[in-house]
Amino acid sequence: GQNIDQPTEMTATEGAIVQINCTYQTSGFNGLFWYQQHAGEAPTFLSYNVLDGLEEKGRFSSFLSRSKGYSYLLLKELQMKDSASYLCAVRDNDYKLSFGAGTTVTVRA
Amino acid sequence: ETGVTQTPRHLVMGMTNKKSLKCEQHLGHNAMYWYKQSAKKPLELMFVYNFKEQTENNSVPSRFSPECPNSSHLFLHLHTLQPEDSALYLCASSQEEGAGANVLTFGAGSRLTVL
């Protein structure tokens, strides 16, 4: 089966930087996604990486290393509204998407 | 609103009841999905419909029965459920299943409690 690992919880201070790591072992690789899910709300798409390197979108960046089976989501200049669960998902050779259990980020004032 | 609407948002049912969850999207997408989300666990894919044809049934018990009458609507019919089926059921849609970025647009979910 597919294996996607990410930390369960992280806490950081408003204005700080937090890095959420995701490691994966899957049957091949066809892209990695990050989603954000606020409590009681729909998961929403944040980023997509298919090639090695860093993708930047405003305060959020996502990095991928296919050889290491590793990605991270970097959240800069944290705001209270960034408190949410962050889901890492990997698509395999059959284009099936597998999700990690999610990382709950709590931003404190 | 994310473009994918799920009803009801909350449902409490007994083990002998029959109920249905409804999902609707008007994004022009051709693929629709049901996922189960339990606390502290990864999202579990249940069913996939691509151009109204079911392409995935991820070993889901027969007490869950999907229906996709058209590319905009998806139902999950529930019958004789077990307490362990209590979870958040998420519907999602995408342009189509498979290649490309294929970003999923999720609904807010239906929170199901089985007594």
C-alpha cells in the first residue's frame, strides 16, 4: 500500500515560519498536492509539485525532492487564520491519490 | 461556498435507518468522488465516477451505495450502517479522473453519526 507520513500537530507563533514535512513511499509518482482544511470546512487546494524544486505562492511555498520521497510546505509570516489542518497527498503510477493523516497547525498570538 | 455543495451537513441515524447524502457541483467537472474522513486518519477514497461511469469502488461495504445520475450530482445511499461508519463524508469533483494537475474541489462534508 501507499504510505504518506506527516507530523500530527505543530504549534507556532503569529508572524513566525512553520515547515510541515511529508515523506512518502508509493507505487511510482505522478505529483504531490497540499490541501488546507479549516475545522468544519472543505479542504482547499494549496499547491502542486511534480518536478523537483520549490514552488512559491505568496506566503506559502512547497518543495519536492522525488529522489528522497520528500516534500515540505512552508508557511511564512503566520497569521491566526492559518490555524488549520494541512493535508499532503501523492498520486501514484496509476494516478490514484493517497492522503496523509494531516498536520494540525495551531498559531498562537 | 467552494462550488461543491453537500447536504445534509449533519446526519444522525440509527443502524436500521436508510438515508442518503447528496452532492452537487456546477463547475463543469466530469469526475466526482466520495471520501471518508475519520479523526486522525488519512482520507479514504470510497468511490469515483468519471463521465458518470463508476471507475473505482475501493472495497467499500455494500451498505454504502453510490449513484451518479449525471455529471453534476452524486449520491451516497446509506443502509444498515454500523457505529464505526460515523465520520465526515466528503464529496469532491475534478475536471476528469487521471492525468494532469487534476485538482480536487471538495465540499464541506456531511458529518454522519450512527447510533
